[in-house]
Amino acid sequence: MNVVFDKPTTRIIWFLLVMVIVTGCRRIRDTVNKPDVTTTKTGIEMVAIPAGWFLMGDDKGAADERPAHKVWISAFWIDKYEVMQEEFRKYQLPDPSHFKNPRNPLERINWTDAALYCNDRSRAEGLEPCYDEQTWQCNFEANGFRLPTEAEWEYACRAGTTTRYSFGNDVRKLKTCAWFVKNSSEKTHPVGQKKPNPWGLYDMHGNVTEWCNDYYSESYYKQGPDKDPKGPAAGEEKVFRGGAWNLGSVACRSSYRASDPSLNDTCLANDSIGFRCVRSEPNSAITLPNLGGKGDIMQVLKTGFVYDDIYLEHKTTPGHPESPQRLVAIVERLKASGLYSDGFDKPLRGKLTTGLFALTPEPAAMEWIETVHSPHYIERVKTSCKNSIAYLDSLDTPISEKSYEVALMAAGGVLTAIDAVMQKEITNAFCAVRPPGHHAMKDRAMGFCIFNNIAIGTRYIQKKYNLQKVLIVDWDVHHGNGTESMFYDDPTVLYFSVHQYPFYPGTGSRAEKGSGKGLNYNINVPLPAGSGDDDYLKVFREKLEPAALSFSPDFVLISAGFDACKGDVLGGMNITPQGFAQLTQMVKSIAEKCCEGRLVSILEGGYNLDVMSASVEEHIRVLIK
Ligand SMILES: [Zn+2]
């Protein structure tokens, strides 16, 4: 390739940055802003409870409610309503309820059957069940549904209040918020008819009392930890919380605790006990330690960022545009913008950062590389690196000793991002990986690319997660000939490329439309050199959007090359960073309309460090929104 270096670069500063951060913050004490509600895959509404401190217990309450003590609760999701009979019946579980009505709370449910329901619901949503069905131990690390801890329950019930009830201390108001002995006519009622608490949760103070995960212990408050307490390790009886149709106003208080030694799991529980589920969701909100006091929440983290220093270990020849400096520039830019930092140490799959959810890549397993590359080629890459061969297949693609390992990590980073999206840790992700991939062929390296990261990701989505249709949007200035060739006759992958033409690698004419069953599932939009924001937006609006919406993908991937930037050292196009923001918005909207926003964007080219990293920042800002 004909490479030109040291073109002058421009640096642009974006003032909107501060506005975005400021509007992303809110306070939990401001209960006017209710937490977010989401509807799960199986149609159940859950409320996002923000992390925070609260005062658990009541010094004026019963002995087991004392002492009131400060407790930290991590973020989690909780059912907006008590589990209804119609939800329970979905899993072919026999409905034990006394007061039969599909929308009444389930009751006469024993604790283990409630736990079993949690597991069934987790499996139905593709999540890891929390309960061991032999021992009924709860695995809090699993991402499925479980019963709330007692502390989580009380925190959610109080919803930022410190009064006896979540509406204050005036017991006369209880009838507007709960079904209890004075207004229930001695029966349960359909959920959601009374006023919710300040966080939008219904029937916390009454209707049926609710199972918690903890064993009951009268003295636990004196010795329990102050961070996410989970109750004693063993015990006789489980705790239940909240008022019920047959209980008086005292039992409806936020801090009231109950257990019943006469209830054991071999019997039916009584007809005033039900439950609701929670799910740990550490990704839903972050509290900034020691910044502005307790209760300050940063924006919801929904965008993953794949990066690892290992990507710097793929060395190219001096002066080669595809250099480790590209990723250094991106990371520096994101750090300077406040989007990315190493400041928080809370472990999850990666680190929590101020704006992005950092994902640590793992090398892709051979079975996934082999979905698009021949074993012979993979072996050749490996031995070439080991034998210190300087180039792979052409002078375009210099390699170094670790290039094979790094290339496995580049593909692996994409798979890590896909996993995190599929496990709903994040909605979308940007993978700052190298070497890039879209020119790599089945058995040949090409144009700086070794393994075709996006093609491997596509097959991974289809095979591992059983999703059928993948849309690949390739806006790199070059045509992604490798990707095109891998899916040319495949109607399950819509490949859409807009690129400079004629240009390297020479392919990408309009006439390449796919073949066989894949005919019309390959769309090339060649543009002349000098095209800019308006030209690209027009193409996205007129060509990409209708094709993508009619295809209706289950997952969207972007071959995000930023070498169509104005001022790139290889490309001759004129897209501005704002232009990339608009293109990103259009692709993101497609993902939102078709597949719940599932989108992973993968770095390809982009060789003007300043403009490229500014464009990456704008790209990510749109993904985060
Ligand atoms: Zn390129």
C-alpha cells in the first residue's frame, strides 16, 4: 500500500462533554426521580434499585429490630409487584394459592418452592440459577433471580425514608398504600392497586408478607456486616417481611421482621405469605465513594470497553500506520475526557469506570477462530510468529513474535464483549483491539489484518447464543473484502459496506451482491474520494436503514474503521467526529428497533491519531447515551 505519513492533524475540543456528565448524575434522595423500570424477557417488570447506605432497623421497634444500624446495599433489581399466580403457573408449578385469581399474589408458597420458581425464571431468561436444588444454598455471584436479602428488602421498602412507613409515620395513610387487616375484607387483592412507595414498588406494606433469603436471627443486627448483609450462615427458619391482608398496622412497618417456627418446608405455608424476586445488577448504577456524600449515582453503565495492554505487543515496522500508538491515543483520549479511568476497584468481570464498563479480554478458543479460518492458516500464523518471520503473506502485514497471541486476544476481545451483552451486563460495547480484521481471508492475511475479528464474532453469536441473523455495518474507508468473502452466500448475515472506491483492496463494487441463498445479503456502497458527513448520512438513511430494518437482525456489529476521517493518512474521505456520532446513532437505532440494542463495535482502521481518537470518543458518547 502507498502510505503517506505526517500529514498535519487538527485537534477539536468538545464542549458538550461536561453537559453529558452533569445530566447523567442524579441523587437517590431526590425521590421525585423514580428509579428505572425494565421489563424482563418473560414480561415481568423490575425496578432498578440504586446502591446506597440506609438505616436498617428501628431503635423504637421490637427487640429484633434493634439496634438501628447503617448498612450498605449494592445495586439490584427487584420485582415491581409481588409474584402473581399467573406468573407462577407459567412454569407448570402447581399453584398452591388459597385466594385464586391470576393477578393476585401467589400465597401458601413454601420457601423452597419460591426458590425453585426463582431458578425456573432464571433458566427461562437464559440466566444462571442462584439456588443449588439439593442444598438450597444461594449463589450470590450467579446472575439469575433469587429472593431478596432481608437488608435488600428493607432498603427497597424504605426507598430513602427513615420513617416507620415509606409514606411517613401517620398510620392513617396505611390504607392507601397497603391491604391489611382493616381494609382487606380478609383476603388478598390483585397486585398494584394501592399507592406504590417512593421507588415505585407496590404492596410492600401489605397484601401478602414476603419471603426473604435470610435465616432469621433475633440478634443478627448486633453482629452482621455493614456491607450487603446476608443473614446468618445457618438457622431454622427463614425471614419474611412486610404486612399482609390478615396483619395489623404494626406488622406493616418497614422494619418489622417475622419468622414462624411452626412453618417448615414440608407443610404448605399459610395463605398470607408470598414473595417477590430480585436480581443482582452491579452494572446498573454506581455510587462514587467519597464524592459528594452517600447516594450520588453516576450514569447507568451500559457500554463496555474492551482494551488490554497486550494489544500493544503486536509490533509493526517503524513508521507503519497500523501501530500500537493508535490504541495508546484512544485510551489517552478517553482518560482525558473522563470516560475511562482506572479509579474504581470494584471487581466484576472487569473494572467499573466512570463512564465505561471495562472488559478484560481473553484469547479466543481455537474452535471459534476455525469457524472462519482454515486450520492450516492458523498454524501458519503461529509458526510464522514463532520463527520471527517479518511479514505475513504480503508487505502490508508485518508481524512480530507475539502477533499470534495478540491476534487471538483481538478476536477474543470481541467474544468477551458479545458475552457481556448477551449476559446483559451491558447493552453495547466498543472493542479497542488490534490487529484489525476485516481484510483477513479464510487462509490469508491481508491489509494489516490477521484474523477476521468481526467474522469470528458473527459465528460466535450464531453458534453459541443461537441467534440467527447478524448485521455487519462496515464503515472503514476500505472495503472489507475478507468479511464479504466469508458470508457471500449466507443469508443469515447481512454485510453492508460503505467505502472509498476505487481504492484498496480493489473489491467492493455495487455488483457484488452475494450469491446463491446469500444473494442481496451483501450490499456495497462505493463512494468517490472526498465524500463527507452528508454523503455518508444519505447512504445510511437511504440504503442501510431500509435494508437493515427489513432484515431485522438479532445482533448488530460494526466494523468501525476511522480511516474515513477527514485528515486520515491513508483514506481520502472527510467524515468529521460529529459525522461519526450521527452514523453511530443511526446504527444504534437499528439495534434498538430490532434487537434490544445489542451492538458491538470493533475497531478496524484509522491512522490519524488525533482525528481518529476524537472520532472514537464521539462514537462512544453516542453508545453510552
Ligand atoms: Zn481501513
